[in-house]
Amino acid sequence: MQHYFVSDVLSVGKVVSLPDNVSHHLSRVLRAQVGDSFELVDQNQQVFQAAISQINGRVVTATITSALDRNVELPVETTIVSGLSKANKPELIVQKATELGVNRVIFLPMNRSIVKWDQKAAKKLTRLNEVALSAAEQSHRNQVPKVDYLSGLAALNQLSFDTKIVAYEESAKIGEEANLVKAVRATKPGQSIVAVFGPEGGIDEGEVNLLVNNGYRLAGLGPRIMRTETAPLYFLSAVSVLTELLS
């Protein structure tokens, strides 16, 4: 069943005119008909089932038929921070991280970042937030993750999180495996956790020291060295296993 997000507050029996993008997808792409059902998520992250009541040109009107008791969000508020990486890697990170339950994705330049966004940041963010929306619809999330850009680690250190880790390949090389598990298990439901990941060249020693001095814990992600686009997905999978499957 198709799954969309709207900015309204919904209730059973309410009749709503769907946003242009949703109307277009239903009527033009899917060729939906009056009576067809789909899901809507309102601004309170409540999921409802709706049915098309009218199609008038490009405008689709729907009636809310029932409330669905469904919450697929991770128990902890999870943020990943990625150093700027090349090509389409940011899109891949956002798409797959959304499917795995991330709440926020932050991109920022690091010392070993090859690419720079500078004046392109606004355009990049528009595209990446579109990717997040599409992935949230596909994975039937209760919320759409927010994608942000910060100027650097100094700006990141102005943000507050309950648990803070930095994925560091040197920790993985020496066989450190426990800090990730300890950090996730110490984060209670409703609390926040953030993990920082370097670009293709990794995080340099000065950046590691800056993060550690601001309360971040070094954590290895198993014995293998992962690519910049793989490491955040490993982390999110671990969060899911430790907070959902083993809770």
C-alpha cells in the first residue's frame, strides 16, 4: 500500500485535498481510481488509512477511513554525521540510513574531505531531503529524517546529544569492539545518540582529539575497515539490533 506524508492533523472521517506531489503520484503515475486505499502520515507522526473520494483534474481528495496503530521508529533518537564524500555517496547514505531508521543526517567538511559544497550546499540539501522523503515513504516510516549541513566539527560540538561516539578505524585495527555496544545499550528509549564518520580518507588525529575533548567516545565497528558510505549503515543496523531485537 502506498504511504505518504502530509502536514495536516488528520482524524477519522476528515476529508483532505492531497498535496500536489501526492495527487500527481496517485492519479498520474499509479492511475489510481476513486475508492483506492493508501496510507497517510500526519504532522503528529500518526498513520492513517485513507481512500480516494474524488479526482478532479490534478487535485485528488481523500477521506480518512481509519487510524493505524503503527510506530516503526527506533526507540532512540539517532543522528549520523558524515564527512563530505564524493559522487553520489551522500544520496546513498541518506536513502539507506532512512530505511534503517535514522532521525537526522548531518554532512560537514572534514580535513580529508576531497569535495567541497560551499555555495552548492542549499541545492545539495534540497535534493537530499527529497531522497529522505522518498525513502521514508518506501520504508513506511512515521517520520521523515532531516538532512542538514554544518560548517565543521566546531558547529557540531554546539549540538547536544545524550550519547556521542566517533567511528575510528584505528580502534577497529586494535580489536576494540565493546564501546559501540556499551554506548548504544547505555542510551535509554527517548534519549539521543550521535555517531560521527569520516570521509574517504578517514578522520585525522586532530579531529579525533577535538571530538574526544567534547565528550565523544572512540568506537570500532568490528574488525574490518569499512567505506565511508558503509560504516553509518553498520552503526544503524547495530542500533536496531541492540534496541529493538534484543531489548
